[in-house]
Amino acid sequence: MTESVLTQMKRRRQYADTRCGLLACGRCTDPWTCRCYDSVKVTEQYVDGYRDAAQHLLAQGLAPSPNLAAMRILWRRGGDDQRLAVRLAELWEVAA
């Protein structure tokens, strides 16, 4: 009798988990399911760095990846930071 596709996928995932080492969080082996860093507090210094990096990449003709937590803070700051958040959201078609 053949296994269902769902059963096969679960078995393959479990096997892959045993082959992979632990991630930086020390608890998870699968980067797709790791949520250990979702609750990391975003500081003002982090947002300033993200803003500077995003502006640099945009000046080079590249699109920086969206960081929703930092983009939300940029939006709340208003002015140029808010315009940057809008531009990034439009580039990636995300709703922050």
C-alpha cells in the first residue's frame, strides 16, 4: 500500500531535521519554522541603520529587502523617513 503524499513529506522533513544542525537560536533546526527571532525588539539605532542602508542601496539602483518592523517605525517618524517607507512598500508591494 502506498503512503500519502502528506505522510511522505512529514517523514522527509523529520529526516532532514535530524541531518541539520541547530540554528543560531540553539533550539531549532528548520529555518522555515523557526520563530525565535520574531519577538526581537527593534531599536532606534537598528532603524537608523536600516534607513541608511536602504537609502544607499536605492542610490545604487537596487531594491533593499523590506523589514516590516523597521518600516513601521520609519512611517511613524514622518517626513523623509515616512516617504522612504512608502517607497519601499511600493517597490515590494507590501502593506506595512
